[in-house]
Amino acid sequence: MNKKQNIKPNLFKQFAIIVFCGFLIPCMAQERLAISTTDSEQPSVLLKWFDERFIFPEGVNIYRTNVATGERVKLNDKPIRKGDYKIPESAFANDTTLQQFQEILDAMKPQDIQGIISALLLVKALQSTPFSLYAGIMFEDTKTEINATYTYEIFRLVNGREILIERSKPIKVKRFQPEKALENVEIEAGDSRVFIRWKPEEKRFWGVNVYRKTEGEETFVRINNEPIMISLNENEHGEEVYPDVFVTDQNLRNGIIYTYRLAGIDFFSRETEWSEPTSVMPRDNTPPLPVTEVRAEFRNFDIELTWNADFKSPDLKGYHIYRSRGRQGELIRITPELLDKKSTSYTDFGVREAGTYHYFVASVDSSGNEARSFRAVVEVLDVFPPAPPTNFRVVADTGRMILTWENPTDLDFAGIRIFRTTNSDRRQAYALLNTRLIRDTIFIDTLPQNARNDFFYRIAALDSSLNMSEFSEASFGRMPDVTPPSPPFLRRIEQDGEAIVLHWDISPESDVESYIIYRFETGDSAATFRRLNRMDLPPTANLFTDRMVKHRTEYAYQLVAVDSSGNVSKPSAQKRFTFLSERSDLHTFTLNISVRRNGRRVRLNWQIDSDKTLEFMVFRRRFGKDEFLPASALTKERKFTETSLEKNERYEYQIRAYSSNGDVFRSNTHWVKRTR
């Protein structure tokens, strides 16, 4: 039997919680070199490297470069190989599995290290510094200078040739400080157990220790034998996600306060700072066993209840009795105090009207949990029901339905019951809305404003003996849509030639009918968001090209969705983009404006440095309100006079020049105000 066959089965059982076939440590999939400093007055630099081969038969060379001076030195006199480091006896005494892992590593050839063997060795290397040194995948650089900054390179040797494994990021030599505590620690109490979760950060720590202190104790005790490692799992949609709960601390006592603190474990087996203490109390949420064989008998308007309580929960405290008038009636507790847990009967003296009554016997435990029995029904019959209501109508309004009708003329008429369903008009689907009878001829059913169902209603009349008439004819209504769609997601903005292109995600809401884009120039202190697209964009659109842009100008964009009822969503998150023209012949020109003293006439003059034949058009808008619109026809003149301005309005002007080959140039903008 060879050494490989001598691997002890209990070693696999010991690590079954943290390693399974096919498991890959997420952080090592991205980082092949871990680097840190030691906690000493003259800190060393610790290096630990990882490769799918794990064993490097010809060894490893390490080089260090001083970032400030550029000096590059080789740190090892001879290649670092497995077995060069001799594990001290004290290390075996402190780690009961160290020798077994050493034997496994010695028995393995490089091509044999894969699957669960590779995972076992990798986890052990993360846990044990002596094992990492023995495996030849760790090195301590003790010849460092305090506050110096270095980079390191790890090379494996293959046929005497160096092949780079990894190059480190710069590290400054200073005394080691533990990583900050885990973030987003969530601890929730259940029934005799506690559920724990935190934010996985694979680049900061590879495992977690959980510490617990019981109420009345002073010391926190670690509850996990081995570090807790969390892996991504594939959900039903094929997505890689973390589990909802990372750790479940079970077999706890309900009603006792437990306090927890968590610590991550870095790649050199050192803990992060502990999380803040979080205290929770598990509570009993398990209801007791219900009673069986509940019977109800009507005798002279008194109801006698009996039940079988042969099977009782150990923490049973007593019973409560509940009663409702009709199946859809309001369920009322009629016992002011708990009945004794030895009770098997109860008499209800409170029934003084004919009708159908439903009873439940609820078993109650010492934690207040209730378990209701099956219902027991008692009915007092009356032969002659009243006539049904007439002229029943439903009018839909925002957030409510208004029901009107005419009551029957029966002398023993007592009131109206109202029934509603959101299904098609099936009688068995209707549910009772009002627990108290209504003698009025109007009822307002208040509903969520965003409800989109067809609501069907029927009503019935009851007499003084609670006999119910036939249902009225069904009437239905649908509330107007007043709920705006969700804000769209403006995903990105990019430049395409002489235009800006906006991309967004198509709304998943079926009633979205169009999109509107708003824009303003961020450099204009008086500018506000103005609509950019004149025509509504269809619901299938997911991009828009803005060609009305100026060189070196930053624009802010927002997007809203509009549904089929005209409701407008909140704007998307604002995104900004600076347009830089790619044209080499871009010209700008200056607009000069003169205003007569009476404020009624505006004269515009402009100049442009260009050897092209140009035609001009004047654009104008109300300041901060409208879009620029033409105020003149195309002209070769370089002046314009405006007289048709409204009193006390501010106007903003811009001149646009057009060349024969299609180039467009824009002036700066200028505003004036008519005061008379």
C-alpha cells in the first residue's frame, strides 16, 4: 500500500464542513499572491503565493524592487522548494492535523494535486504558517527598511527557466494593523436558533470565526471548530448567489440573550478586528397542539361547547374561545381570561339573535402562541328571507368605489351585507366586506390607488332574524390609473462623432407608452431642465441621439417614462457628459446686442472668422423656459433687429451659421429684458 492510500478518512470528515469537491476559494480565483507585514517594531514582509500546481518541483525565486530607488534584488540564495523548511516539534504539538497534511503533501506528485486534495491543501495553507513554509509557498522578507515601499515578483522554475507567477502591488513597510471589522453583519433570532450573515469580502478575508457569549457570562467563546467559508451557489435562475443564511447557531434556549461578535481571517491566519457586539433573544414561535373533536350545541340561545384534549403540549397554559357570526363575520374572542388547561367544555351565554355562529377553541402556550381547532358551527334558521335590494350601481373613483342601491320594503328589514371579488362573476368567490349591517343606501369601499383589478360587487338584505335575501345583480368597476411607472434607468452616455448618444434600459412595466428626455447646460447658472425630444419616444426605444450639442459643453440629462394613462414617472438619476467636437474646422463667434432705452427694440450684431460662404438664422427663447426657436429666416446679413417682445419678459438669443457643405456653427447666448 503506497502513502497516498494511507490518507486518514477522519481528516476528510474534519474538513467536510469547509471543503467539498469542486469548491474554489473565490479570492484565490482572482489573487495569486497575498502580501502583508508583521506586528513587530521592525516589521517583516510576508508573502504567500498560490498556483493551481501548488507544488513547484524545481522551486521558486523571489525578487524585490525598491520603488523609490529602483533597486531590484533577489531575496533567496537558492530556489525555495517543498521540504526546505523544517517544521519544529512545537508546531506539531499545537496542530493535531499538521503531520497528516505533511504526509499527504509528501505523497503527492504535482499532477495528483487536484479536486478535493487540492482544496484540502489550499485551506490548510491558509490556516497554517508552518505548513505554507514547508510547502514552499510562503516567504518572510526580514531584510526590510521601515517606511520603505517595495514590490515583489514570484517566479517558478521550469527546466531552469523562470516563469512569473505573480507581481505584487507596492507595499509600504510598517507595523501590521488588523483589517477593519466585517461589514453588514446581520444576526436574527428564530425559535431556539440564531441566523447569521455578513458581507463577503474575499480580498480581505477567506474565512470567519463566530464568537458567542451567553447572558450572565463574561467571556466570548468561538462556536465554530473550523473557519467558516462561504461559497456562491447557483440559484433556480442559473445565477451565482450567496446563501440567505451563512451560519445557523442551533439548540439554543429560548428567552435567553445571546451576544455575538465576528472576526474575519486573513491569508496569514490572523483575525480582523471584531465586529460590534450584537445581542438577540431566541423566542418560542411553535404553537401548541390543537384540541380535537370540537362540538357545539344550541340550547335556548346558549351554546354549549365540548372538545377532546387528550393530546396536550408540555407548555400548554390554557384555552381561549373565538366566535364569529357567519363564516365571513368578524372573529371575536369571547373569553376575557384563559380557561384552565384542564377544561374540556364552555357555555356561551352571549347569543341573543338568530343566525349562524362559528366557534374555535384556541390552545395557548406559555409564550402566547395559539393553535386554533377546526370550527364548530351552530345555526338558528328563519324560513322567510327579505327581498333583495334593487337598482344596485357601482361608480369608480380615485382610490374608492361608490356603491348605491334601494333597500327592500320588508318590515323586518335589518340591513345590507356587501360582497366583493376580484375574480370573474363567480358567486363562490365573493367575500364579505362589512361586519356590521348597513341600513343606509350608499357605501364607499376604500381601495389602494394602484389597484388595477375589475372589482365585482353583489349585495344582499338581512332581516331581524339574520335571514339573508338573494344576491343583487352583479355590478363592477375599475379605478382610474393614478400610479406613475417606476423611474427609468439611464445606463450610459457616450459620444458618437458630432453627437451624444443616451442608452437606457427598457421599462419592464407593460403600460409604459413613451419616454421623454430632459437636458440642461451645467455651465449656465440660469438653465433648467428642458424637454429635448419633441416627439415622444416609443416604449421599445432604448437610445436617443442628441445632435444639438456645443463643443466643450457639459450637459446634464434625465429621463422619464409615461404610461398609457398619462402618469409620468420620477426622473431617472441624472447623468452628465461633456461634448468635445472632433472637427478641426470648428468656429465660435461672438454675439453683440444693443437695446434702445425704451426697451422695445433689440439690435443684434455678430462676427465670425471663417473663409466659407455662410448664411445665418436667429434663434430666440424665453429665458429658462422654452427651447430655441427660429426668430428670422436665413440671411447673409450679420445683423438683426427685434421689436415684437412682450413686456417684463426675458429673452435669450443665439445665432447659428450654416455653410454650403452642411457645417453648423453656434454663437454664444445673450439675454435681454423688455421693461416698458
